[in-house]
Amino acid sequence: MDEFRSPRLVEVSPSDNLNTLLAARVADRPDATLIEHKTTPDGPWIPISAREFEAEVVAVAKGLVARGIQPGDHVGIMSRTRYEWTLLDFAVWAAGAVPVPLYETSSAEQIAWILTDSDVRLLVVETAALAATAAEVRDQTPALQDVLVLDDGAVAALTHAGAAVPDEEIVRRRAIAQGSDVATIIYTSGTTGRPKGAELTHANFVSLTRNAVARLGEVCPPGSRTLLFMPLAHVFARFIEVLIIPAGAILGHAPDTKTLVADLGSFKPTFILSVPRVFEKVYNSSEQKAAAGGKSAIFQRAAKTAIVYSRALDQKGGPSPWLRLQHKVADVLVLGKIRAALGGDAQWAISGGAPLGERLGHFYRGVGLNVLEGYGLTETTAPATVSVPDAVKIGTVGPPLPGLAVRVADDGEILIKGDGVFVGYHNNAQATADAFVDGWFRSGDLGSMDSDGYLRITGRKKEIIVTAGGKNVAPAVLEDRLRGHPLVSQVVVVGDQKPFIGALVTLDAESLPGWLSTHGLPEMDVTAAATHPDVRAALDRAVERANSAVSRAESIRKYTVLTSDFTVANDYLTPSLKVKRAKVIADFTAEIEALYAGAAQESHH
């Protein structure tokens, strides 16, 4: 059994809470910018200092008090990632209450479950449409007293309502929560069953962010900038929203992925947080732009140079003079443009949520963007491990953050203990008991660890496929490799109790037109492309490449192309974009069985 502990770098007082974190920033740098926000989608970024933000937080907190919110009450927030989300979060904490995030993509049924399970008293939603969805389940949520709409002036209404509440009341409430008290309940969008509400404490956030800043200082020094475009209902975005406070960094919000490239260009983040899918998309769209301009060969050569150059950085002596020259040329022709697409100033990126893959890790480092891979879960307040700037090992998710310990059990399961680990699931003692073994949180993920404590993720325990031949296959490796192809959107590897491994593949409707035009093919829709011989030939090659990463027994022998994609809207993806494998397998049984029709004869050859 491998185990590795990283000692705390910063000790935190048991009475510290999220309000003390903000107070320290206001005392330390009152007039330095804390947040920049836009009042219109194409308007300028307007700076808000720590002092100004603090004043807005207090004003909104008073409104919550005036609305009857008591210390310990639960307040729901359901909106895209925008300035008001962060303002409300800190205002709810200042009122002594507990924010409960909901994804704006949630169905009425999911909303009803979260609101009733956590007894939400007040719900703040972004739009009238979301208010209408919440209204559908109003009769099932007796604790809910009110729904406010951001687009209809909820912040101004709260500020107005709280005008008569004395300052002392907020001072009193801010001091109530101890580190061990619950700061938020985040419902894990689980790939199966009803979401469970993970209770994260003030100490989880305070200790983890202060220690992360101490360890990753050069990534987020005072004055550094990050643009949040992941949903704030997701623990990773929420962790970063808090992290910028002790870091002395500046936060921006980008609610709409359609304008993300323009927002990155105008905000100019110095560090970026994302999930691998976004890094894949940036790569694929850059590749297509080059191909559309007849520069496909130049792009391919530059990408290869970036990867070779990055690999050479890990060797004794580093890149040769000739490779350095090639890299300079590649930078002028291609790589600089990719940096520009990310705003031009980004030096660091933190990737989490799924494995990035070594190829993309080296590619981005060759571009000049150091990608630090992290690993964690809702239950660990986001990152439990993260690559450290001074000793990156691409392909690993780094060692435990200070204040955490990681252990790999005999069956390969990753177990986690320490400052970031949650206290349990809301109203669910059984699930809480099942989640721990001897005080260690059971992640459900499989991994291995090297002698320096660097963790490598190999798959999900629940997702291990056992073929009829008894071979254990972790689908993640194949899926990640195959998903990197510009034509591919999603992949689900199948083969449980079957003679060989197969796969269901969906096509990327966004990338398809560009790919077709660069390969001299006429325009066609996803349905036509699914059976087109040239598309199939490209997918065959992609499958072959993916198979080169695994043994023959683990390789994909047959695949089928589905004509509809897996999305959050059709409930095949969780809001954090993980495939609901069990649901896909249940709903596409016929397609899976067709892969294996006649397999009994084949297996004798």
C-alpha cells in the first residue's frame, strides 16, 4: 500500500471562516482590484477594489437579513458564472447563512430534489425562465419562501431592503461560523442516481486555499488574473473563486462560452482553469483554422515541434540548439497564435475534472503554457493533488496539496485524508458511512503513485470492464485518446462480459464542417457523415492510434457511430460534462448488442 503526506505550510485558526479570509484581503490591499466585471457583454472590464466589493457584500447581506434569512439558513443560487454569483456567495456567508448552488441546466425534478433535501429558504435565479422552472415545483418545496431574479434587479432589491439593518448585525453574524461549520452544500451531479449533497466546511476552503497559495505561489501571485468560465455550481470554479482572495489575485467571470475567446482576449488572464475538453477544443479549432487557410502541414509540424521540445525539457541537457531554433520558427508561425487565443498573457493553466493526456500536456507546454494537472472531487473541495510548478511530471496529477494525504489501497483505489475532505453527505448517514474506510475518503477512482508521491489516475473503480476472457479494462485511457480527434465528441467503451472491447462514438457537430472542407469533402450533416467512407476511414485510424496505448486484449475491435450526441440537455452528460455511462449503456443496448452479433463465430478465428 502506497501512502504519501504533504505537511501543512500554513496553520489555520479553528475560528477562521470565509468571512475572515475576505477581511484579511480588505485589510491587506483595500484599494487594489479584486474583481473586474462587465455591465454589458461587449463593454469594458470595470475594476472593483477589495473595499468596494466588501461594501457591496455587506449591503446585500443586510438585504438577506431583512428578508428573514437566519444564521445557518440555506440560500440557493442558480445562475451562469457572472459577477453576481460571487457577490451573493460572499453575502450569504456574511449573513451567517449557507449557499447551495444549483446548475442552471438542472431539470425541474433535480431542482425540486435539491431544494427539498437541503430546505432552501430563498432561491436566487438568473433569469425569468429559470424562475418559471422553479415555479413548476413550488408545491413540492414548502420551505422555499421566495424566488428572486438577477435579471429583474434582485441585487438592487436586496440592497434596498437592507438599508435599515445596522452594520453591527453583519459584524455579529460574520463571526458566528467556526471552521468546522458547514460553509456550503454542493450536490454532486453523480453519474448515477439522485445527487448527494456534500457538506463542505469553512475550514475546508480556508485551509485548502491558503495552503494552495503557499505551494503554488508563482501561479497566482498578487495581481495575477484569472477568468472563470466554468459553472460556479461546480466545486472547481468555487474553489478558485475563494482562492483568489488569499492570493491577492484578480477575478473575472465569463458567462457565455460563445464569447469566451473574445473575453479571454480582452481580460488577458495570467492563469487559466479548465477541463480537458476546452483544451482539446482550442487545439482542434486552431488546427482547423490552419487547415482552412491551407496551412495544415505547417500546423502539424509546429504541433509536433512543440511536443518534442516539451519532452526534451524533461531530458538531461534539455532541447538541442537545432530544436530550439525549430521551436522559435514554430512559435512565430503557429504557437504564438494559440497563446493569443488564450489572451496572450497566460503562463499557467490548471486542468482538472478528467485526464488531459500526455500529448496535450506536452503540446501546451511547448506553446509556452505550463499546464498543471490537478485531481480531486466535490468531496475534497476540488483539488486533493496538483502538479507543482517547480517539478512537473506530465501525465501525473502531482502530489497531495499541503495538509492532505493520499493512499493507494491494495485494489488500486485512491483514498484521501486531510484538510480538504468533506464532513459528509447532507441528510444521508448511510452514504457518508459508505464513503469512508478507517477515516479515509474512498474516491472510487483507481491510481498508482511513484516514490515522490505523484499520483497517476488510471480509471474509475465502478467503470472497470471485465471481458468474457477475464481481462480487466479501464475505459478512460482509450476514451481520452479517441476523444482528442477533431471528429469525435464523446466515446463510451463497452465490453463487460463480452468477447472483446467495443465502443460507441458520437461526432462533434461543431468541428465537422471544418474537417470536411479541409479534407475536400462536401458539406453533410452528422447522420450522413456517420456512414461516409472517408469519415469512417479517419475514425478507423483514430481507433488504431488509441489502441496503440493498450494491450491487444484491451484494444477496441469494433465501434459504432451514433447519430445523436451525448449532452447535458438529453441527460447523458452531467453538468460537469462527464458521461453517464450506466444510462448510455442502458439506452443503447441494441447498438451494443449489434457490435457483438456473430461474435461467437469470430472469436474462434
